[in-house]
Amino acid sequence: MSEKPAEKHAGEKLIYGFHAVLARLRHDPSGVLEIYLDLTRRDARARDLVHQAKDNGVNLAQVEADRLNRLVGKMANHQGVVARVKPVALTHSLDEVLENIKGPPLLVILDGVTDPHNLGAILRSADAFGAHAVIAPKDNAVGVNATVEKVASGAAETVPYLMVTNLARTIDDLKEHNIWVIAADMDGDQPLSRIDAKTGIAWVLGAEGAGIRRLVKQSCDQVARIPIGGSVESLNVSVSAALCLYETVRQRGA
């Protein structure tokens, strides 16, 4: 074990939180360059992390909590663990994703989602329900950062997140691959359960408040609504995504 963590270099990034760091160790140990652990952590999770780092030949430095705060910021809930890693390149293009899909495609398209907590939760649901990719525009969208990785609990390492130049054009491309593109919006003419999700499908969701942009919604094959009661007008986008994905899996009997 080293005594002092090195600084992050170009071509590297920092991730934090036990779920994110342990997930990277399991999926891509060669991409973990060094782990920094709060020296006051002596609990079972910390011991498990130490053992897994040792088993995978990854250097682990036990440091003071102030050092971790300086690495990722005091506001980051790092839980006492930070790792210096190589960025993961899951895939380079939508065509590559589509070529490797076996069975009906299941995709999520996000329009205007800028909150990293929402993206992290959506990636986690996408992994849980077997979505093949999450797609977002390059403009007005959040990228995969340390907060996203922490909330995703490892899903940022397994679900391709593709940022495209033109969302409407991408939707047209998906249609050419016989993928049914459905917008989930409160103004939908059909409830979620009435949508046939057994074939290839891409769910389109917008951020709370702004929703899906008009031109993007017009590009979709259909608009579905999630029936809700109570006093709330809409659901959080990550909750809506999970419901759409679950409905797809339910219909497919998986």
C-alpha cells in the first residue's frame, strides 16, 4: 500500500463510492489505476474492497478523509473511497450497438436530461431491465461524470451511453431498423400498458418541466402516457424510464 495518492493525469478520471469502485474492479480491474480509501474505514465493505484490490493487483492507498475531499470536493458523497481509473469506451456508434443486438432491441432516448442523478438512475434501470443503450443529444445533456457513475452503481460500465448530434435524425435511423419509437408523455393518447412492446422499441423521455421537445415528439411513432393519480402532475424522468422498461420486460415475459 502506498501512503500518498497521486494526482489525476490526462486521460484518466476519478470515480467514488463503494458501488462504483467495486463495480469497476469486477468488470474492468485493468482499468483501475489506484484506489484511495479513508484510513478510518475498518468495516466489512472496506475490508472487502481491500481484498478485491489485492486479488486484482490494484494498488490501494489508505489516506485521510481530507485528502479524499480535496480530490473530489467536499460536496461529493464519496463514502470514504475514491479511485483513479481509465475511461471506459463501451461502444463508438449506434450502428455498432444495433449490429450486436440479439432479439428485439430495447433502447432509451433522453431529451434534455441534464441532472447527473437522473442519468445515473436511468442507467441503473437500463442495466437491470436489459436495455441495449441509452441515447442523448450532445447538446443540453449531461455526460457520464463521477456523480453519474456513483448513482449508476456500476451500470455506467455496462450500458452504452451514446451522445448523438441530431436526435430527430437518430430517431429516423431507428425507424429504418424497424424499431418502434414511443414518446412517454403526459399528453399521450394511449396508456403505457396498451403499447405493444414485444417488438423492437425505443422509449423517448424528456426532463421534468420542459418535457420532450416538439420536433422530437413529432418524430416519434406514438405518444404514450403513464397513468398517475394523486396530486402530482408528473413523475421524475428516472422513475418514468424504469416504468417503461419494466412494462417492456413484462410484455416480453422475461
